[in-house]
Amino acid sequence: MRTPIRILLLLAPLQAAAGNPQPPSIAQLKSMYLACSDAAHSGELGRAGIMQCSVIYEELKRRAFDGDFTRLLAWSRGQAAQQASREDRAALAKQ
């Protein structure tokens, strides 16, 4: 499977950071992580995408959650619940 273009576009700040002293912001890392999570759940990630998303995960965990997997997981689950709630409201609005 190929990595979706939306993942590649979101990865650009992280890839640029390799030659740029300014790393991606925590907000950018969170956005990239959520895009990776969506792509992983839908089976859209290839080998390269999985490796890149792993780097994003580690960097986000280190910088935003002080290396604490449990905190990252709690945040991620909260994001998923918010997304589901938005989708439920949108579906109700269409009825």
C-alpha cells in the first residue's frame, strides 16, 4: 500500500526539520500523529509511512507528553471521541 498524499504533506515539516534547526511544533506533531492514526486504522500506510509515523509518534510522546505513553494514549483517545462526536452531530444535522 502507498502512503496517502495527506500523510506526505503533513510529514513535510518533520522532514524539513532534518536540515532546519526549527523542529515541527507540538501542534504540527499532533496533527501528523492523528493523520497517521487515521491512515493506520484504514490500512492506508505502506512500509515507509509506518516508519515515518513511528518517528512522529516517538517525537510527540517525548516532547508533548514527557515520554509518557499513558498520557499520549489518553490524549489520543480523547481526540478520537471528539471526532466521533463531531461526526455524530454532522450525521444528525443531515437528517
